Amino acid sequence: MKITKEMEINECLKMYPQTKRIFTKYNMGCLGCMGATAETIEIGALMHGLDINEILTELNKIIEEQKLN
């Protein structure tokens, strides 16, 4: 399953725990806050002034790399 901007941050982390590295890289410190349970990846990126396409590329790359290993 591909990660999309509509996916909730918490849902992404539950499905793909390795994505925590990407959220941390972009200082999306909402991993432990209430926002992670209700916010989509897109909203989180917007609230942090980040490029959603760049984040999605990295998130999907990390899960693809995992599949290959």
C-alpha cells in the first residue's frame, strides 16, 4: 500500500514504523501528540511549512526499501 497525503500520521506509523525516521527528519514532532491521531500527513506538513511531495517521496521510498530487504 502506498502512503498518501490523506493518510493519518498515526495510521502511517502503525503500518510502517520505519517511517518515524522521516517524520523525525522533518521535525514533525507531533508523533506523540494528539495531532498525530487526527491529522493527515498533508495537514501535518502544512502546519510545519513543509513540502508534502518531498515528504511523501521519502516515506514511500523507505517502505519500498524495506520490501526489498
